[in-house]
Amino acid sequence: MPFIKNKGQYSEAIIDGELVVMNAMTGQFLGLRDVGLDIWHILDGEGDPAAITAVLAERYAVDDAVCRLEVDTFLAELARAKLLVPSTS
């Protein structure tokens, strides 16, 4: 299932080289760096997990199946934190 960022429901700031994203409704914080930060940036243009996996598998030279599992897990975490919502397009 494709996702988009839940615009207007979070704030973000760089703190000590890490992107800190806060859900404005719950006050929950997530710190993003490395691959998590890459996924967050990729979500600006692409929300399909298969497409995100393809970008990361090539960028980091990892197995597609392993990468897809990690991407799905991370996207689910962001969705549980209400930072992502399912895309309607």
C-alpha cells in the first residue's frame, strides 16, 4: 500500500545531525538518520514500498527481499506514529 506523509500533523527539525519528527497531536518523537532518513526523503516523491525498496536496494547493494521487509517494517512504524497515511492516488 502506498503512503504519503501526514502533512500538517508533524513538525521536524535537525538536531545534532538527526532529523527529529514530532507528531503534533500525540507529542511522540522519532529520530531519523541513515536509511530511515533516506526513506523519509524518498517519501517526498514516492510512497510506493516497492519503489522505495528498489531505490534503497540499489543505493545500499542489499538483497531486495531483505530490503522490502525492512522498508515495510519502517513504513508501518511511521504509520503507527501517524506520520504517514495511506495514499488515495
